[in-house]
Amino acid sequence: MVNTWYCAVSVATVWTSPESVREIDQPGTENPVRTIKWLEQLPFTARLDLCDGNRVQTQLLYGEPVIVERIQGDWAKIIAVWQPSTKEQRGYPGWVPLVQLKEAKPIHAQGFVKVIAGKAQLWQMDGAPQIIIPFNTILPYEAEQGEYVLVCTPDGKALLLNRDIEKASSIHQFDRRPAAEAVDKGLAFLDVPYLWGGISSYGFDCSGFTYTMLKACGYAIPRDASDQVRSGQEIPLDNSTCWMKGDLLFFANDEGKGNVRHVGFYYGDGLLLHAHRTGKAVELLKLEGSDLESDLCAVRRYEKTNDTCMK
């Protein structure tokens, strides 16, 4: 049986190359990962360079499966198969420190659980706290044990509180909820810092935020804004009365005529819920009069409706 590789830390950053990592990034490349320490010590210029220096691609959450294409020293070239991307037909490509991955045989479990809390404590079988895992982490589970559910992790069996998770028979069977609920879930992360490549409750980039919140509601959408705008259903750009809470609003350079550079949720009443840029955080923004207003280029809907506005 061929083994699969899994993310073995709470959040693993996927780097563009092993050379992308700087000395200041070391806490984010270890196991156990020290995400908070890494982010707290990054000054603005170093955070901005994650994007401007093309250092980071995306992130993995604990237990997320990957294809390991090759191992080079202490690094693995991987494909994140749960994150659709036009960069690679099998998923999102990049590099991860080998110490943050673990090879294991596939688990045949009763189903899967998804973390619905902002962060959840994972418990060892003896009741000792293990690690903290972020919102939207998905793990296979075997059974319920009172107020806990027994899950299978890269580090063996562990426990999660029932109140912190929802269950499904497979990763494709989680309940699909109205896209408006993705916005409601996103409101729980107001003031979470922007982080280029981020898809966790420690930090989001713009498309990581929309990808994560819609995934939490049962939608499988591409990871990046440039791909997200090419899927979903087109909604009239020039008629905001057609826009619904949960639609994605896209923004492009050159007053909407250039490359797509940003995405956020339409909240309703002319408001945008988004992870804006380095130095800012998840916020609600009045679109009218903002520096984004003239760059609006597309509106897309992932929820199927009978709205007559839809093209």
C-alpha cells in the first residue's frame, strides 16, 4: 500500500522554494511550529516581503494530505491536493520543511470531522493537551466517546470536543449551507491579521479568506482570486441590486481592466468583508468612496439560486 503524506503541524506554510525562507522565519518552519512567535516578530517590511518577494504560496492545516513529488535535503516539493489551482492540475504546488510532514498509511475511519471553532484543543488519549488546531481543520474520526470524538491524526489517535466540530461521512459530504453563512462565519475573524498565503485563523490573505469560509460551508472553490473569478456564476457588475450576501466581489488593477488582485465577500448594504492587505486585518469596508471602488471588475456566485439577475 502506498503511503500518503500529511501536514504534521497545526499550520504549515508552503514556500515558493527552500531559498525563500529567511532567518526570521525559523519559528514558522519548525515542528512544533511556533506560528504566533513567527508572526509577532515579523516587522511590516518582512511581512510585506512574503508577497513582494514571492516567498510564500499557501498553507496547509493539520492532517491535510499532500503529494510529495521529491525530497531535497530537509525539504519536500509537494502538491496540496485539497486546494484547486491552475498552477498544477492536481492541486497547489510548493515546498514544505520535511519536519512538518509525516508519512502514513491511509486511514479507514467512520467519517470526518471539521473544526468549527476558531481554534480547538486536540487532546491526547490520556487527557493531556496535545496541540491547538485552527478553524476548518479536517480529520478522520473513528468513534464518539462521551463529550469527545476519537480522531486519527498524523501523530496517532487523539480526542476533540464534540462542541468544536461537525461530522460527515466523507470530506465531500459536509453540509452545504447558504453562501451567506460563509459571511457570518467570516465575521468571527474580524481583526485577524492579513497574512500573505494564509488560510488559517492565525492569518488570512484575501483569497485564503474566501476559500476558507466557503469551504467551511461546503463549497470547493479554487485557492487563488485569479482562479476564483473564472469559476462560479457571473452576476451583473453594474447592478448592485442583484448582488447577494455571500457573493464574491473581485478587484483588478488599472481601474478594473488589469489582472485580478483582490477578492472579498459582499456583506450587503454596500459593504465588503475582506482580508485587505499587509498591515491590515479582516474588516468590513464601505465600498463606496474607498480606494477599491473604481477597481471592481467582477461579481461571482457559488451558491445555486433562481435569481433572475444571474447571467
